[in-house]
Amino acid sequence: MPTYRDYFADLKKRITEATPEQVQDLLRSGDVQLGDVREKNEWDEGHLPGAVHLPKSYLEQWAEDRLPDKAKTTVLYCAGGVRSAMAADTLAKLGYTKVISMQGGFNRWKDTGKPWTKPASFTADQAQRYSRHLLIPEVGEAGQHKLLQSKVLLIGAGGLGSPAAYYLASAGVGTLGIVDSDVVDLTNLQRQILHTTERIGESKVDSAKATLEALNPDVRIVGYRERLTSANIDRIIAEYDVVIDGADNFPTRYLLNDASIKHRIPVVHGSIYRFEGQVTVFKPFEGPCYRCLFPEPPPPELAPSCAEAGVLGVLPGVIGTLQATEAIKLLLGIGDALVGRYLLYDALDGSFREVRLRRDPDCPVCGEHPTITDYIDYEGFCASPSEWRAQNAPSAKVSAPAH
């Protein structure tokens, strides 16, 4: 009967091996997939930079997600080179064409002074709370740590800010700033899910803070019980990575746009009206800004507020959740953000439609020759006659709907 020694000797004839020095040279070329097939406790003690965790016990189930290119050179390593040899043989049977097992494994790599890294650790509660994120290759441990270190500013704790804040807090975004000078009103409770009946009359910022801290103690809530103005926006916005725009008035939207360009901070914009909602991402100098899309505010009769026109209570949940999704994609650097794309949702039809947007080279803020280089009188701008605005702002640049 064949022994384990016989089995392993035969297996090594079928695979390709490389020394740590050879692997290091391959990694410098940059066109390599690197997989660590050790168990979780070993990975936590240190691993090669750029490796993905692919424990041998889950190799067949996770390989195609975590090492997606079967034609690419794929290097596997374990502690000493045994498990990686077996894993290399398995991947070859799954159709991987260039699999290499590193001789001597992580131990030899480390002992010869080559670079390695030790990941930040989670508490036991965090490992459970974010376990579904940790299973996603595009997020994983590194991504979750990045979320915990990220900062998102929400303009408004109302209809859009409520679902966005709920999901960002649930996802473990480490710091959420909330700007809102209003108090909870009974009419808010049809859609603003951060607040409750017993908090009517309380500050919306304080109500949001209580809700979100009860949901996830990992998240720090920074409240700004003030109206966003030219005088305070630089102080408030500067330290954040992404802004969620849930504003309900044009002066704030134009002010936020100009500040985001000044500080080069992306804004996830959302708006709602009765049964319709819109979402896009304004990423400075990579796509259009709010002024490219809306060079002048519409007259008040064409842009009534929710208090004047009404809004379906669940609609902000759809749009706010999409805003939270876009924010997380921006924070993690994954997926295709809605930059230069305007997503329109019709709740009555149950349909989404996308409109392509492009930057305006003549935009007074983000164009080639900006004419607005400091904050202006936004209340005056939004209240001024449309004839004046037409003379001082370019036309919107919106292309045909994308199919």
C-alpha cells in the first residue's frame, strides 16, 4: 500500500515549486495572484503583503472568488510548504494553469528577513458583527478595518440621512458626522426612521446619536447642531472622506458643492420628490459637479419641498440606502461609482433609468477657467431672478439616457 511519503513525493512531481527568493522576484513583476492557505489564527500572526487569505479548508469554495484569474501566475504558501503543495495540485484540477507552491512557506520567508505584515485585529464581538463583510473578497479584513477608520459627513438627519446613517453605522464606518439644526417633528416620523415619537421636540442630531450609538458602539457620532453656512463649512467638512448630501434646499447644495471642490471631497447626492428619487456622485475633477448639472436653481414653483409637495414615506429609504452604498464603494475603492451617471428611480413604475452626465469645461467652479473661487451669497444666488442667473451661469450638460 502506498504511504503518505509516497503520496507526497508523487504530488510534488505534478506541481511547480519556487524558493522565497524566486517568489519575491515574481511579486516584484506585479502580475501575480498570491494566496495564503493557512488557517485564520496563523494569518493573524502575520502574512505576506498583498496576499489573500484562502484557508485550505475552504480552498475549493473560495478559490474562484479570491483568486479570480485562472490564467494568471498564482503563488500559494503555507507555514512550511506542505499544505500549499496540496493546494497547488487542487487548483490545477480546478483549471488554474500557472500555480506555484512556495518552498519552506511563510516560516522560511520570514526567517530570511523578507517583508511581512501583521493585520490589525478585531475584538471577538467585531469579528461576529462584521463576519458577513469579512467573507466578501472585495471587503475582507483590510476593507473592514478601512471602514472603521473612515469618516463620513451627513448633511441632514432627515429622510435621506436616516437610512444612509443607519446602514453606514451598521457597516462599521468609524466616524459619522451629522449636520442638522432642526428638531424632531411629528410629520417627520412617516419617513425619518432615526427618530421616535417620544423624541418629538428633541434635536435631530441628539436623536440620531442615540439611535446610532445603540445600534453600533464601534461608531463615533459627531453632531453639529447648526445650519451649514459659508462661515462654518470649512471647519466642518475638512476632516471627512465622503459627504452624503441629504439637504432639502438649494443654497446648502450649492455651498456644499463649492466646498467639496475646494477640499476635493466626493459628495454622494440624493434628492426625492413624491414617487421619484435621484442619486449621483460628484467627485471633484473626475466627473461633473452639481453646478455642471444645475448651473442655476429652478424657480421655487418648479422645486417644491416635501412639506409642499409630499413624498412617499418609503422612497427616502431606497435613495438613502443607495447613497450609503455609493459611500462605502468610495471608501473601499471598489466597484463603479455613480460618477458622471445620474440614476433616476420611479417608485410607481418600479423602474430605474440612468442618464449620462459630463463635466462642463466652462463651469464657474470646476471648469478650466473658474470664476467662482470663494464662497458667494448662496441665499441671494438662489433667490435672484432667472434672467440674472442665465447670464452668469452656463447651460447644463446632460446627455441622452444610457441603455
